[in-house]
Amino acid sequence: MNSSNERLLASFANRKGRTALIPYITAGDPSIQATPRLMHALVRAGADVIELGVPFSDPMADGPVIQRAGERAIRRGVGLRQVLDMVAEFRLQDQNTPVVLMGYANPIERMGPAAFAEQARQAGVDGVLVVDYPPEEVEEFAALLGQAKIDPIFLLAPTSTQERMRKIGQLARGYVYYVSLKGVTGAGHLDTDDVAARLAEIRRHVSIPVGVGFGIRDADSAKRLSACADAVVIGSKLIETMEAAVAEAGGRGASPAETDAAAIEAAESWLAGIRRALPSGG
């Protein structure tokens, strides 16, 4: 396995006790044109890493909010190639903030894993999380990513076995994403004591940072989880915030450009509030 991606490595190495903030957005939502601008706004709000969702027609792990965002993006013609174009546009102005693609195997298989790894490298992608690539069957793909200096990132869940933790501890780079709830994104109630106990168990097998997502919906839950997590990942509530801004702008007859601007402003403001609630380190 090649060395870790430098941007992701630096992002976590330079925290000095600061909890990393990782927002998730769906590429192409609220629009194709707005996505790179939205990514910059999230960085201004304090994002340390951006998870960029690749729209897919059958997203088995996504809750209704992220499914809606994916459906909107697909209707706009967004696929994997367009997502890579968005990352490349973002990189014209930001060479420092890591971007992790999160999605499903089908679009990568259609492009071809080797072609994808090379095109992702050229676009400036730092990590890839493929929900339906099990670690037991992904060593060849992980090697392709490693050659491109892209980190393979994996999910762990409350149901993950010790063997699965060990395997991911061997393969994963960048960070591991712990799914704090059983079920889909944006659902359920967080039990922070249970999360802390599970993270302690995971860290016996995983030496890289562990981020926690699924179910973080406000500053209070993010702050509580920051006591045990290296990073918090927030997606559904961020997308809901933009949906509300789009609906409000549409209700007053705003133009598409004005609607995009309203969504971006709402996302930046909301995420900045989460950042202020998290420990800032020393």
C-alpha cells in the first residue's frame, strides 16, 4: 500500500486537539454550477474535509434527504464524470482542503477502476469511500487508489465484527467513518456513551483517525460526539437546511442564481454554527 494522501494526512495531523468537521453534500445539488461555490463556502465555514456524494439511482445506505438530493442531481445529468469536473473546478482555487468522494460501486465499475483512479487523481480527489465495496474484496482497488495517492476510506458500523475492524485497520488510509446508528443516513437517536465505547473498541484495530456520522443533526450532538471522535460528519441536516432555503427563495419568485446563492448562504451559516460548537484545540 502506498503512503497516505498528503492533504488528508495534513488535515488531521495539524488539528492540535481540534475536532475535524466533515460536511457531506451531494454533487450537483442545489445545482451543477453552484456545487464548487458551495464547497468553498463550506471551507469558509470551517470544514476540514469535504465529502462529496456521487449521485446514484439505487443508494441503499442513504436516507430520504440524501436520496432526494441525489435524485435532483441525476435529473440535472450529474454522473461520475461531472462530479470529477466539479472537483477539478474547486481545485482551481483551493489546493489545501481534502475532498473525499462517497458513493457506490456501479459508476466506478462502468468507468473502470483503473481509469477512475487516474481521473480522480487528475481532478484532485484525496479519498474514496465506496459503500458497497467490502474490504474483503477490495484490495486490488485499494492498490490502484494507493498508486494514485488517493486514500481508500471505509465504513464501520455498530454491527461490525472484530475481524472486519482488523481488515479495515490494514487497508484504510486517511480516516475511518464510523456509522453511529443502525439504518440509513439521517435517522435515529444518538447514544454518545455507546459511540464512545465502540470507538474505543475500533481503536484497538485502527490506528488512523475515526470520524463519526449518521445522526448528527445539531451543534449539541456534534459537540457531545467530539469528546470521543476525531471528526464529525454531517450530511442530512446540512442538505435539509439548503432545501429549506431553496423552498423559501422559490416561494418569493427568486431566479435560479438567487436560489443557489440562498442555499449556499444558508449552508455556510449553519455549518459555521457547528464549527463554533466544536472544540477548537490549542
